[in-house]
Amino acid sequence: MSKKFALVVGASGEIGHAISSSLADAGWSLYLHYASNKDSVTSLYEQLVSTYPEQEFMLLQADLLSADSVDELVASIFSIQSIVFAQGHSLYKGLEETTLEEIRQLFLVHVEHPMYLSAQLTPKLRKNLNASIVFVGSIWGDTGASYEAAYSAAKGAQHAFVKAYAKEVATQKITVNVVAPGFINTKMNEHVEDETRHMLLDEIPAGVFGSTEDVANTVSFLVNGKANYITGQIIRVNGGWYI
């Protein structure tokens, strides 16, 4: 049986870690992308190599702020059946205080270069009987958040791209979807004060925050051949916070 390969963009992050572990457990060989956090992704790599010796794992570095770096990433990828975009950063700042450079960086990392990377890898994806692209979006791409206007706009653009590209490649048996988390317990959300956390929990019908595993399990469902008729969708993983 031939190996199936997935690229996890942003494998060094907490959600990227969880997704990589979930996919490896399902039998995938992985290209593990990172931008700068080499120690984190190396630890993940060593763990996966030890646990799944019959699969292949490769570390790939690329700065998604650089088009040249994205081209180098594309050149390093051969066989591939799935791309998962779990990279990116948030920006908690009023729009009046947000610089043009900060806005540009958000769109480069979340939208422009992922779109370009998807386009460059689509010819390799369509060599498979079925293939998939999954973006880890955000609840704020759906509903928006004050003091996160630039981030919300980038995530909203990401969601819109997925809906459009899903139609473009549907006849090629490539699915394109978004997994849109609500509040997930990660270091990125450590800045949220306890009082605000309690207020948020009151708004979430499930009464708990999400975990990285909740996101990873949804991604795994979308890429593991059980969702081949699901495409162009925003799959909300938010405990009923936004419906």
C-alpha cells in the first residue's frame, strides 16, 4: 500500500502539533512546516519518527512572509494528497493603532501566500483519486471581533477563498474546507484575563473552552476519506458559541 502524504503548514504551533499527531496516528506521512520555532517542531518530529517508524516525516522551513521562501517550500514537496493550513498569528489591537505593515503581514500569512501555495500544489493534489485542502480559520472570520478587525478581515478573506476555490477544483476530486475554531485553550489566548474568560464561558452553550484535539479531530475527519462529498464548508468548532 502506497504512503499518503500531507503538508501541515504551521506544524510547530499547538494546533499544528495536535493536527500532525492526529494525522500520523491515522497513517499519514507528513511534511512538517515551520517558520521559526525549530525547537518545537523538532521535538514533534522526533516523537513522530519514534512512534510511527514505517511512515515518513520531513521538516520544511519557510517564512510565509516571503514569496521566495514559499517557492522553496513548493520545490521540496513531491507526492502529496492533503494540505492543512494551521499557521498564522493573531493581532489584538484597535484599527486606528494598527499599522499598514501589520495588516499586510496578516494577509500575506493567512491569505495571499496560502492561496499561492495551494495553486502551486494543486497539480500534485489532483494526481490522487481524492485530495483535500483544509484551512484552520476562526470564529472571527465568520462574525468579526472588536480590536481584532485586521485579523477578522484576514480570516474572513480566507473563508471566502475556500468557498470559491472549492467550486473551482470540485471536478478534480479535491475538497476545500475551513475548520473554524472558537475559543481554544492555547498560548495564543493566554492574554485573556480570568474575568473575561468567565464571561466567555457564560456565552458558550457547551460551558467549556475547546481543545487543540477538538480542532485536530475535525481536520482528520475532513482529510481521511470520509468527507469526500463535503466541500466549500465552514465547519465551526466552537461549542455552540456562534451558530
